[in-house]
Amino acid sequence: MQDRSLSRRTVLASATMVAAGATAVSGVAATPAVAHSRDRRLKKIISRMSVEAKIGQLFVPYFYGTSATSPSRPDQDRNLKELGVRTVAELIAKYHVGGVIYFSGWANNIQDPHQIADLSNGVQRASLALPTPIPSLISIDQEHGVNVRIGSGATQLPGAMALGAGRSLSDARTAGWISGTELAALGIHQNFAPVADVNVNPANPIINVRSFGADAREVGRMVGAQVTGYQRAGVVACAKHFPGHGDTGEDSHTGLPVITHTREEWERIDAPPFRAAIAAGVDSIMTAHLQVPALDPSNEPATLSPAILQGVLRDELGFDGVIVTDALNMQGVRTKYGDDRVPVLALKAGVDQLLFPPNIGVAYNGVLAAVRGGEITEDRLDESVLRILRVKDKAGLLSGSPYVSQREVDRVVGARGHLREAARIAERTTTLLVNEDDTLPLRRRQRKLLVVGASPAFPTDANRTTVPELARAFDELGYGTTHLATGRTPDAAKIDEAVAAARGRDAVVVTTDNVGATSAQRTLVSRLLATGVPVVHLAVRNPYDIAHLGDVPASLVSYCWTEVELRAAARVIAGRVEPRGTLPVPIQRADDPARVLFRTGHGLSYDD
């Protein structure tokens, strides 16, 4: 709810900031005259800022707790230990930070939509209490699919690879708009999505189904559509991870990957989605903590590389929006330099926003020392602050009250229309790979089902897991369902239990998650096939699982195990809707990776 005690200050601050100008409409490029007028207004704000305030605008730190001023005692203790303050309000006051990022789980920032809205309002109250009152650009990683922060109460949407399987630009745009509309209602105006990486490496441990697919042109089309959807909703979209994280077998959270693409390969494979994002008017682009020798022979991580950020992204691709680092606590950017030098080098390379420094005090003081010592000029700070203020202005944060209302939360977040549309989109993404002897859809007489297999927890709710939730979806369709979660590494006893549970069932639905050459999930599927009971296989994440499973009579992919995707898969299996998805990636044979088992675009229907 809006804080009425600060409403007058908010109006005065906003009036000062916008003066006589009008904010550009989200998603619509400003004319040169309008842009010039806007920049003149914003530069007046910058002229009143201290050096310390300018540096603070560049930082987007994490924090602990569900409240800006009164988090729980354990969260206060964690804040004090890691950030040197007890609350995010104190963090904003101490470092003048221009934005913060919300996380579920470990950071305990997210419980439900009403709490998130209250937290956002508390963050804004703290920001407007600064000597130069500038609203915060609150951010989040709400990609949907496997990477989602806000669960219960908000609309869950298919992730990137699922949307890639649906191949509908309209669906991708609508998904971005629904997500963006709900985020804006919660006071969140920057979403670190969509992923613009092209997943050409099936063993990619960090991108995988977070990518729209393996075809650079198709990924670019989807990225452009999602950018448009988010930004029409008033949210700053962020294409990531430049210059491309799709062809790596190493996770930049724990190491420094190397992309070995030639310059020609980079232009053909990695660049198109970022070009598409820029053409769609994307407001921000996130860097990757990896080496690309073809773009920078010095082998600096891209986040710290002037050749990549200034030379390629700014000069060649023509991007003049906000460049934001991937999280600065990741090992990929910390392998060569200390935490005081990383943000300095990132700014010198061309970065504007410094995300998630592992120690905000060390990072902030490192930049301050670089400015005082002349290594970074105040003019350089002004360039980044201007870009950040442009996107705040575009998101409407400088043209009126930045507060959100609980009434708007009730009206928008998890709205029935959003939920219906999300379900329809998901149904168009489920992909049928194999259907021997018309195993699917299930016959009317096949009412007694066993749902068994890998059962990962929901991304935002560890109390809800895949197998029982899928069984519940079948029950709601009128089936009599039993279920048994065997996990990703079932032992012999658990496999025997599954085989016994299959006896007397009309059909078995077995879920898999990230099957490898030595995975015990292979044994589980094989033993279930040997029972003679019809077996339906559902890969709840990676489409590549089928390559390791042999002759299953029916196999589908849902690309994630969130409720919306599981319910869609159940409806497809039951024949309530047709399978419409097609593979957005090729699947190689496990015994001969040079040969393709299923090509990009493969997908069966019940008429085939």
C-alpha cells in the first residue's frame, strides 16, 4: 500500500526530476527531439548528485529479509555479517544504491505477492529518503520454467525452451507481457530475461532449457518477441548472457568457461539473438563471465573486456542501453582479480550496472578509490548514471509515485485471464517424440495409472514435487492414480518397488530428469518396459533424455516440471488436447553423437 506519509515528498521529488518533460512510452522509441529533451532533464538530476551517489546508482546488491525495515532477527544478523547493515533500507542509505535484486529461498525476500509489494514500497521509501531522491530499479530473475523466483500466487508460464517448442511469436510475446504486467504490479521493473543464448551444446550445465533452442534465427525471433512483451508491460527486459553462453560444458558460477567459436561462428551462432534483441529495443543486456578468444585475444572475461563490451556490443552492434554484469559473486569473474578491482575493470570495459557484488563495501570503496585516484573519471560515471536514469524514466519511475497498491496486486497478479492463457500456451509446447502403435492418447479403458520416476521439487516450493503433482493432474482428469517418487538415482530396492507398483495398472507414466549414460533412471525405464504394462515416458526437463532410453513406445517432453507444464503434459497424454510442440534442438544418438536421432522441428501429432 502507498505510504501516505511520504506522498508529498514523492510528488515533490518526482516533479523535480521530470520538470516539464514527459516520459517516453514503454516499448516506443523516443524521437531525437524527445530523447534530447529527456536527457537534458536527466542531466540536471545528475548535476545535483554527489560522486558517492553516482557510484551508488551503479550497484544492484542482494539483501536478506521480507521487509525493508523490519526483517526477522536471523535475516538482520545475516545482513549485518555480509553487508554491514541490518536492513535493506540501511543499505540504500549507506551506499545510495540505485537498485536491488530479489531472490527466493536463501535470501528470504519472497513469500507472497502482497509481501513483495510491501517490500517494494519499503525499498522505494528508503530511496526517496536519500539526499537526491531517485526511485530504485528493483530487479529479479523471473525467466519462468526452471529459473523462477516468484511462485505461489503469481502466474507460472512455460520457460524458454518450451516456448521455443511452441514456435509462436505471439505466445512468447504474450508470456513476456503477462510476466511483465505482474512484476510491475509488484513494484519490480527490471527482469533479467530473456535468455538469448543459443544452446548448441546438449551438455551445457547452466543454460540448457533456459535457452529457446539451438537455431540462432529462431532464438532471435523468440528473444525479440519476449523483449517486446516485457517492455510493453513497462518492465526493463535484459537479454543475456553476452556474447553468448550456449556452447559451454562449464558453469561460470564455478569456473571460467572458454567459448572456442571462431569469429565467423560467433556471428552465425551467438550474435543473431542479441542483434534481434537490440532491434526490438531491449533496454539492457547482461554480460557473461567467460572467455571468447576470437573476440578478445587477451582472454579477459567478457564482463571485463573493453574489446567485447565497447568494441563489439557498443560499436559494432550499436547498443546504447544499460550493460549489466552477471552476478559478481560468480567464480568466472573472480579468477584473476580481487573483489575491489572487478567492478572497476567492469566499468572501464563499458558496464553500467554492477550486479550482486560479493561484498558491497569492498566493491563500492574500490570504485570510489578509482574515481578519487583518477582511474575512472566523473564523466564516465555520468555516462552510466544517465543510461540507468533513462530506463528508470522509461519504466515510469521518475514521472510519478513509484509505489504500488495492494488493490492492483489483487487485480493483476495471478489473474484468471493470465492463468487461462498460460495453460493454453503450455498446451501448445508439449512435444511428442515417439508414439509407437498409437500408445497415446490413453484409451478410455486405461483409467488406472501409475506415475513414477524422478520427482524434482518445484523451483520455488520444495514442498511440491513432480511425481505427486503430475498424479494429481491425472486425478483431476478422472483417472485413478497411484504414484511413487523414485528420484534421479533410484537404487535396486526402489526400482523393484516401482516394478511391483506397476502390476495391475493399465498404464505407467515414468518421468525422467537429466538422464545420462550411466544413469539408474535407464534401468528403471527398462525394468518397467519389461512388465508388459504400457509405458509412457515424460522428460520433465531435458529433451535429450530419450537418447539414453532405448525403445520406449511413447515419449514426450515438457521442458520443465512446474505446475502449468505438468498439467499440459497430462492433458496431452489423456488426449484432451493435441501435442503441438516441435523440438527446438536436435537430439543426437547416445552411441554415436555424430548422428541425429531426432532433428530440430520433429514433433508428432495424434494424426500422424
